[in-house]
Amino acid sequence: VSLQNDLTEMLNLRYPIVSAPMAGVSGGELAAAVTNAGGLGLIGAGYNDANWLTQQIALCHSTRFGVGLITWKLAETPDLLTMALTYQPVAIMLSFGDPKPYIDTIKKSGAKLICQVQTVADAIYVKQLGADIIVAQGSEAGGHGASRGTFALVPAVVDSVMPIPVLAAGGVADARGFAAALALGAHGVLVGTRFYACKEALGHAQAKEYLTKSTGDETIRSTIFDSLRQLNWPRPYTARTLQNILTANWNKDPEILNQYLADPKIYQTAVEEGNYAVAAIFAGEDVDLIHEILSAKQIIDEMVKI
Amino acid sequence: VSLQNDLTEMLNLRYPIVSAPMAGVSGGELAAAVTNAGGLGLIGAGYNDANWLTQQIALCHSTRFGVGLITWKLAETPDLLTMALTYQPVAIMLSFGDPKPYIDTIKKSGAKLICQVQTVADAIYVKQLGADIIVAQGSEAGGHGASRGTFALVPAVVDSVMPIPVLAAGGVADARGFAAALALGAHGVLVGTRFYACKEALGHAQAKEYLTKSTGDETIRSTIFDSLRQLNWPRPYTARTLQNILTANWNKDPEILNQYLADPKIYQTAVEEGNYAVAAIFAGEDVDLIHEILSAKQIIDEMVKI
């Protein structure tokens, strides 16, 4: 199987594998490791500031990288995009919101524009705006997303935006998922959760351990953790996490939960302490397929054996 | 690509393609056409009685067929299973509920037992009960189902029940989906919606037309139509349909909707008249991929060109 196609040519990659820009997980070290293993690593700067991004880009040590941003959040911090572009990323990925205000700036910079969508309608919209690459993200994905499943969304998006390269996202964790994505007509894959349980990923060691021991049956899409973090995520986006004591009790005991809402520090402390009975572990339904914390190179080497 | 494997051997098939036992859609004519084209056709007898099933089996004209039953509903009409077995179906498929009370009867009859599940936990359970074949059904599927997406569910079920053959269901409508299912480790596919928009399927001509013109963005999982039909579907099952005027207004105008609930004949009349502003069209998220009403043979011939 040749893994060279329009996408690998456009991004100059050995393999059509891109690591998702997971907030708090995808730093410069992971991005560089993914790129060095033949894919493209994206730094997830969605909730961060320019200083953090500068530090993470420094960790790439001149290895090629891209930057992923949360579109609706970018309205609050437009300088983040301007700053990112000064470091000449290979690509900017925009997700969750209308990318229109940022298109010209990105296209003029020379960076490729990757737009992530969750519906066929949005895929057609971002094609019209001039997206260079479109990510069709299914509901299986960890973290934020929407309701349509990867399996039927990917070929429908491919048909709707042809000949623009499409990356399949949501559920891709091993060689089987990679092969299936290509069979569905995708040019490549955007991989999140599998790169969370990865040596080079940021994030708490215990959270990574949980990922290796959980099943997709135990994940849930909700807005609980956005409420607790006081993040104004717009509809229709919800976030997939592992279930924990907090999600199990969310609808049962308003008393305790009002305490969390009244004092955001309680949740913040749980996150800092790695108390995952309370703190969210963002994870996709493909956690069933993750049994070990591996290096980015090990993950990619296994994935391309199709 | 060889399409022969443990599943085709067990069921004596040319292709590992099984048509889903869709209530009101999958009659004897469709089942026979699917079998004659190289797959296995299942008659969907979930809501029907013995007389209906006898008539549909007669329409198979000695072509091999299977029968699909709704497990929780079977408790109300256990004779349906006994009667079905007298016609020596190749397989009985049980979905939605605990199959335990019916296992012995089916296994003793010589029919293969196909159990459809929506979680890894249920897959492990039906393996322990002795299922011969397991269907891993993702949320993309039309009609009843649950929340996990096909893409990550299938390989997780395969890993959990090996070496039992697994059929992927939910989102499979063309050669790409068939190839992707095999890449994910499935032995074959269970195909619903694509066989609804099929010449040999039962069901209103206008409903089939709608399927060829809709997008998966417009489908929705709900319990609305079960309420209207006074069917006591247990949790966690919901049904995926095309959205229509009724689903759009369900949460907005309790007044009108209480009328429907108070007088079931209003909804029943809409179904009989093919008034799809009100009546449900059960459909999967893969309707994007369905553009024409085809024969079962055309559908299968296209699907196996992988």
C-alpha cells in the first residue's frame, strides 16, 4: 500500500498521520516526535497564551510543526494566531466555530489551512472558504466534538469536498483504524487519544495510565467540565471524557455540584492534583484499543503496518 | 482481496454481507434477493405475528434466509421464535435485550445464533452465552441502537470476542464501508438503510425516495416515534430517523404533541398515508451515500468491488 497521496505531498510527509492539537496534552515535544516519526505534529494552543506557545515551539528544536487553535476562543485572543504565524508553522488547524475571520491571514502567511468539521454542511462551508485540508471529526473523538459518527461522516465529507484532502478523526488508534480511514476515502488521519497515552505528551502520568485501562463503554459526551471550567463553549459542541464520580453524580446531587459551580477553585485543585475522581480525562471511544503508554514513533510505526 | 473467511464458511455465503432485519422493510422478497446475490437476507419479524412471517417466508421460494427478532418484544410473543424455527432459517438474529431465555431453543434447532450488541460489555456477555456470530452495531445505524460509534466499537468488539466472527453494522452503505469494516477486523457487514432504498424492500415508495435525497446531518436519535407507537422500548435504545416536522416541534409545542399521544390513530394514519412530515423514516447516518433506489443485486455487486 502506497501511503503517498495529495495530502502527504501538500504537507511534505512520509505518512498521512497528524497528531491532534489536544489542549494541555499536545505540546512541542509531542509535535516534534510525531513529525520526526514521519507524520505532522500539531501543538494545541487553544486555551494558552503567546508565552506558552513560544515555549512549546522552542521545544520543537526546528522540527516542522503545526498549530491548532479553537476558533471561537480565538476571538478573545487574536494575537495568538498572529504570533503563531511568525514561527512559520506548516499548518494552522482551526476547529469549533466560524473560521472566516482568520482565513485571509492564514492563507497569506503560507501556512496550510486545516479546518475541522463535524457535519457535511460545515465541510461544504469550509471548502467554499478555501480550506486546504478538511478534518471530518466523528463523535467517537475525545474532547470536544459533535454527534455524527466517523464511519459514515468520512465518506460523505470526501464526496462533498473532493478533491480537497480529508483527514478522518475520531476513533483512529491503531493500524486497523488507519487502514479503515483510507478505505473510507480519507487521505489520512488525525489522531488524538492514542497520542495522549504517549511518552512525549504533556499531561499527568496518572491520566495516561487511566487511558490504558479504560473502555470506550465508559466514555461520555457532556458539557459538565466546560461548566466547571467556566468555558463558554458554543453549541453544538460537547466534550467526551472518561466517566468518573463527578459525571456519575452530576444529575443526581445538585447540592454538591452547586458547590463546584460556586467555587471554581475546587475543580481547579482537583485538576492540579490529578484527582481524576473529579477532574476530567478527555478521551475517545477508542481507549479500548490503547493498552500501553508508547512513544510517538512506536505508535506511528505500528499504525503504518497496514 | 479474498472475501472468504470463518463467517462465510459458517453461513455458506459467497460474500460476508447480511441484510439487517428492518421492521416493516425486510420481508421475504428482500431476504431472497440478498441471498441470491451472494449474501444472507434476514426477514425482520420484530413487530409481526406468525401469519405475517409465514407469508414472508413463502416469498423466499426456498431461497435460504434468516430471521431477525427484537429480544425484549419476544417475551410478549415467544411463539414467533418457535414458529420461525420450524422453517429452518439459516440464522436467528436477536437484538435489543437479554437473549439468554432463547439461546437453548435456537442452538438446539441448528440455526446459527446472531446476537447484536452496542457495547463491548454486551459483546462479552453474548459470547459467554454462546453466540455464533456477533453484530457490533454503531450509533450511525438507522432504527434502534445506542450511542457508541461504529469505527471504534468494531475493533474493540473483535478483540473482546475473538475468534467469534463479528459483523460491523451502522454506516455501511457502499464498497468503502465494506472495505473499512474488514480493515477494522470485522468478518463482514450487516447493512440496513442501503437495503431500505432497494427495489425488493417493503416500505412506501416515497420513503425510499426520501432516503435518496437526504443527508446524515438531518438524522436524529430519539424515543419520539416509540412513544407515538406506544412501544415500550427499554433503555438505552433510541431510534435514528430522518428529521421531520414532528421531530422539529417535539420539544417546542406540547399542545399538538399531547394530541398525538392522546390519540394514537393520528400517527398511525400518517404512517398508512405515507405522510412523512409526521411519520418516521428510519434511516442511518449513511443516507448521504444513497442516491438511487437499486436492486439488492446491484447493491451487493457494487459493495464487493473493493
